[in-house]
Amino acid sequence: MTLDTVKHATENPEAAQPWKELGLKEDEYARIREILGRRPTGAELAMYSVMWSEHCSYKSSKVHLKQFGEKVPENDAMLVGIGENAGVVDVGQGYAVTFKVESHNHPSYIEPYQGAATGVGGIVRDILAMGARPVAVVDPLRFGAADHPDTKRVLPGVVAGIGGYGNCLGLPNIGGEVVFDPCYQGNPLVNAGCIGVMKHEDIHLAKASGAGNKVILYGARTGGDGIGGVSVLASETFESTGPAKRPAVQVGDPFQEKLLIECTLEIFKEKLVDGIQDLGGAGLSCATSELASAGSGGMRVELDTVPLRDATLSPEEILMSESQERMCAIVEPGKVERFLEICEKWDVIATVIGEVTDGERLEIFWHGEQIVDVPPRTVAHEGPVYHRPYARPSWQDALQADDAAKLPRPATAEELKDQVLKVVASPNQASKAWITDQYDRFVQGNTILAQPEDAGMVRVDEDTNLGVAMATDGNGRYAKLDPYAGAQLALAESYRNVAASGAKPLAISNCLNFGSPEDPDVMWQFAEATRGLADGCLQLGTPVTGGNVSLYNQTGETAIHPTPVVAVLGVIDDVTRRTPIAFKEEGQLLYLLGDTAEEFGGSAWSGVVHDHLGGLPPKVDLERERLLAEILISASRDGMIDAAHDLSDGGLVQAVVESCLRGGNGARLVVPDGLDAFTFLLSESAGRAVVAVPRSEELRFTDMCGARGLPVTRIGVVDGDAVEVQGQFALPLSELRTAHTETIPGLFA
């Protein structure tokens, strides 16, 4: 077979090419020919196909994502923003923290274990590529109905993959969520986040500069697994027949990644690299084109020098392979020998595969024959831009008019008790300990808070006790009812969770999970959610440092609920002052912060008790969220509260039950004047938290709330061995613990 060189492509302009099979549109293929002034070679076509995929190019979303760069709040903490492998913020004392959340949804449905495992591996390498030591991971997860047979296939594999990979790396898994909803049947969401720590001077960027500098590929050998992997899988909908693309899922080796991490950190310590990029989606196609595009010159690569696991791979397959545990570094010639020595020490394969040139082209050769000659920016940064049509769905008004207020409410105290128990035991509100216990949450010894706390928290400096916290949140039910408000509610909840732990929110990353962008209804949801998130971040002063868009989460005509997942990173000066959720001391006074209204649209109660989704989600008041956060942070720092728990899914009673079970103490609650017991317990009004206040601090705490204008209501006391609502019912902790903890093991163990 004739090698499809640049010369051959020029001389054979009409040769048939599989552009459609590679996911390109006819106009995209025509555009590639226009850019090159000829037809592309097979290798060039492979590169453009993966780099112009939805997953890599953001071609349907970038016109909306630009808001995150336009609506940037004033924030002195930002060090590196959108456009790099991950964002970086200043957390004080000379430390910088990098963090990001990404999706590995489609691969995880096809091959749950490897899909989830390599999702963890990929996000860890993104953090490593910024120059940081990865210190913790988080995993927001969403699955179909908890009792569906396919959920029983997918969830155990995903959880095992996350635990297996992260535990082997020695990274604590400190947070995330697990949500069940039939809309995710066939399209589970496996989002993965990572936090890394470094000093300011250690930040590294993905760029290739300096003519003559060497391009070094190091890490695992390149194999046939993952060819077109996430770049192609995440850029189309699944057929209703289910998973059928197993060969495209990458295969991970966490022990190889651990060696790669330590090797890279030693290389950073000796300042041996000028630029670095991990190999994730689109593999070498991405790493070479992005490094060259962000640099000051061109690049020449000898593709036949790439170490292979499979000698039969074609040049196109090598360029498209998404084999894991690989990095690409730009190294000055005088530092190459030392770079290779360190790689050898860590038993990491390293190969010089090319060099930076003083030209403007990315040139790739195969056994001396040129197979790629492209302007790198056209591959990496100047792909298609789609202004997809979008419009408010015809069914949106009817959905919002189907108000949850019309649903029958409990008529007696006994009925209210039964419904509370049903909510607490439902799969979404039940304890996820069966899942999170499979993750090592305390390895490295710096974990301060982990599941089921409101936010995960790790110590950054062992001498000063400086720490960072992260929470991830997103409610697809709210976003289905109102995508703009739903995105802001996700931001508000994550922001509130971080503040409840005692940390000050600094910045966000996001993972925007939606259906097909070719559906105007879905694009409207995406446009509204993006606008809501950008507006919310501007108001709260939390810039978007980066993130991920996952589209085509759709089976046939059925799209998932719009699911913007928001990760908020916060900083705390002294982790010994953090606030847990547990009610640990009898006699602590319980106070409700914020206002409670009759807000049940999209609520856990409406879904669990009535299988209903309709109406409007809770109202968002971001200024109230900011005030609440300030109170929670000040109270934590000054020792005024012993526990705090945000109020969200399941309302007040869910938070109280979780805090009581966590601390092993009951609570006696009194329904405040002006509220009925049902609304008091189960409303999901935003901007609220419940706190446990030592009696000695009651006056100081309530005076602070009053002085700052935050509504504060005494609702009870920590006492006994039951959750008792005066005049209504008492639920023994033993009964609550059984209801709360046995649901998930009963489904999956």
C-alpha cells in the first residue's frame, strides 16, 4: 500500500477519503482542503478529525463559553485562567493551587471500569502538566434509575475504576456526588476533578518555544487502545441499541502513572522543561499541535520514533491513539541528557521524537517521508465555530406551569413522618458510604474533611495549616425546569458548601453535561445555563478558571437533563478551624440561617413521593448566598459554631438527619412561627444552612447575624437519640440509620 505522503496527496487530489467515517462534516472536509490548498493526507485527516471533534474543539459551545472570558469578576487570586490544561489560583503563603473537572461519560458507559479509571488518570495528568503535585481527586457521578439492571452493570464498574486507579496513585478521593435519575439511563455522567499544589514559581504552560529545543515523548508506549477514544466517543449520540465501541476506550495503568508523576515532579524540580503537555483526548495530535500552536515557532516530529506496544499501528492510528500515561515535553538540547537520566531512574520510557523549528508549520515524518505539513493553529485552535440554532422548547412553559404546589401534601403527622423517612431512604438522599468507602479518602495524611462532609478539604502546608476545600454540585432537575436558574443554583450550592466548611470560595471549574447540540431545545438549555453561570460568577466574584463541555449525552431522541456541574475551590488559613457537619455535643443550640418559603419545584420530596418534575426551582439570591457565606466563614474562624450543614436536596430534615447520624446525637426541633411543619422540614429554599452553636457563643453569634442582616431562627437543640419534631413525630436514630444506610448496599452490594 502506498504511503499517503504530502507529495502523494498533492499529486492525487481526488483520492477518496473516509472523512465522514471520521466524524467530519462535508463543509469541514472542504475547509481542511482550503486551509492546505490540497487534499489532506491520511495522517492530516486523522489529526483534523480528532482535533475538530466536539470534545476537543468545542465547536458548538465556544460561542457561548466566551462569556466566561468576558464576564470576569475582579479577583486578585487568578494566576492562570481559561486556555491552559487547568486554572491556577493564589492561595497565599507563596502557594498556588490548580484544579479542574472533566468528563469521561461515554467511555464509562461502554467500559465502566476503564472508562472511569482513565478519566481519573487524564485529569491527574492535566494537573501535573501545570507543574503541580496532585493532592486530591473528586468524582461527581450520575447514573440511571437505581433499580435499573444496566445501572447495576455500570455503577459498580465505575466506582471500582475510580477507586482502583486513584487508590493506586495514592490520591485521596475527598468529594463528589452520586445522583440517580432515569434521564441518565444509557448516558451516565462520570466527571472527574483533581486538585494540585505548587509554588508560584513552579507554574508550567503548554507551549513549544525556542528553535532547536527537543520534543520528548515520555511515559507509556503507544497502543491501539483508545484510537479515537474520548474525542470521537464524546462527539456523537449513542444508538438506542446500547454500547458497541469497546475498542475505543483507553486502558489505564495507575502504577505507570504514579511513576510518571514522580518522574515529572523531579524533572520540574531541576527546571528541565520549557513547555509541557499531557496526552489525553486526541493523543499526539493534540499534544503536538497545541504545543506548536501556543509556541513561537513550528515543530518537526519523526513519528516512527514513537515507542509502540503494537508494531502494526499505522501513522494515522499512532496520531489518534489516546493510550494513557503519556506526556510530551519541550527540552533545551543541553538538558536532554539529564531529562533522560531522570526518566531512566523512574523506569519511564523517554524518546526524543522531534524538535522545535523556526518555521510556522507542524511537520510530521514517517521513515523520512513527510506525512503532515499543517499550520498548527488550524488544527488546535482555529477549528469550526458553529452558531447552532436554539430556541426555548415548546414544552418549557407547560413544564413550569405543572407546579409542585398542587401535589397532595401529608394530611397527618404520621403521614409526614412516613414521607420524611421515604425521602431520607431514597437512593439520592441515602448514605453513599458503600460507594465512598471503596475510595481511600485519607492517604497522604493531609485530608481534613471528606465525604459525606459538605466539602472536601486538604492541608496544603503542615507548618501553617493552610488548606483548600472543594465542593462539586449540580441539580439536573432544577436545570430542566429553568436552565439559567439551575446553573446558578449549582454554583450557589457549591459555593455554600465550601463556606459551610469554613473556607473562602475563590474560583470555579465546571463540567457542562448536555444532550445533542444539533437539537435546538438542548442548545437553548446550554445557552441559558452558560449565561446563568457566567452572570452568577460575576456577581459572586468567583472567576471560571477552566472546565469541560460534554455534549451528545443522548440516546436516540432522549437527552439527559441539562446538568451543569460546578466545582468551587476555597481557601482556609487554618484547617484546625474547619467546620464539620456532625452534631457532636448534646446541648448545642440549632439555628436556621436564611429564609424558608414554599419551594418544592424539582425537590426531592416531589420526585420521591410523587414521581413529579414540574414548576419552578427555588429562587436564587446570590447576594444572600454571599452574606450567608461570610457569616459561616466568620463563625468558623472565630469559634462561634461547632457544626454547619448547607440546606439543599431534601431540605432541612435531610441536613439534620445527616448531621445527627454523623455525630451520633439526636435533635429536638420546634417549627418556627409562620411555617407549617411540612414546609419547615422539606422545602428546598436556597441560601440556607443549619448550624450548631455552643451555648456560650449564642449571643455573640446571633448578634453577628443581626448586625449583618441575615435572618437567624433558633429551631432546636442537640439532644437525645431521635430526631423529634415537636408536636409532630419522633424518629429514633436507629431507625433513621437503617433507612439511610441500607438502601445503596441493598441495590448494589
